[in-house]
Amino acid sequence: QRRIKSLPASFVYDLSLASSMNMTDVYEKLLILENEYDQFNSNQQRKVKKQID
């Protein structure tokens, strides 16, 4: 559950090397994915279970 901003720069650098992208693009993509994940979790928590009697 680490936030992207708390990842070490060396990790982002290694991802950029593995993906053949520059570090800025990798970091921005990670932030987008983190935002999508947060929205998904938020939507999951809003769902209310209804009990049918």
C-alpha cells in the first residue's frame, strides 16, 4: 500500500530501464494507475450490501 511518491528513485529508474521509457513517463504512468486504483477502492467501499428478507 505504498504511495508512488514514497517509492525510491532507483525503483522508478529500474522500471524505466525495463520498459525503455524515460523516468518522467514511468512516474506519470504510475501516478495515473495509482489514481485509478484509488477510485476503484473508493467505489468498492461505497457499495452497500442489502439484505433481502
